[in-house]
Amino acid sequence: MGLLLKTPHIPVSYWRSVGGSQNTFYMESFMDELAHAAGKDPLEFRRALTDRPGFASVLNKLAQMSNWGSALPKGSGRGISLADNHGAIAAMSPR
């Protein structure tokens, strides 16, 4: 049997970090897909799924700092990620 090579048409590169950051990327990307499929706001979707006070506090602060829910220019989008990695809770969203 010969070697079969396929081009995935997805650009790839090196990921210079520990495994937990890769897992967070995949998990949070999937969370966004779930929120989209449910027709829910990604931040509210995550709020509804957590009972951890630290997560709720971080999400609330992120919403405040990023002016979450404000109107966006045409053709723009908004994303969010939330992680508990190595004992620190972090969330990120572009302004």
C-alpha cells in the first residue's frame, strides 16, 4: 500500500506553548459553535453553563471592559474565550 498524502487546505504552523493552551483553543472554538447552534450570545451561553463564581466574575469584567453587546460595524464580529489554565482564570475578547 502506498503513502496517501492529503492537503487539508487549512493553514498550520507551530504552536509554541503547553498543551493546555491548545486544548483551550479547541474547547472554546467548540463552545462558540454550540452557542451559535443554540442561537445564544456566546458570553451568555458561557454564563449559563457555569456555577463557578470565579468564572462568572471574569465574564462580567470582560463584558464591562469590552463593551460586550454594543453594536458592531458592518462586516465585524466578536469572539470570546474563557479558560482555567494552570490555576488562573482568564477570558479574552477583542475590543
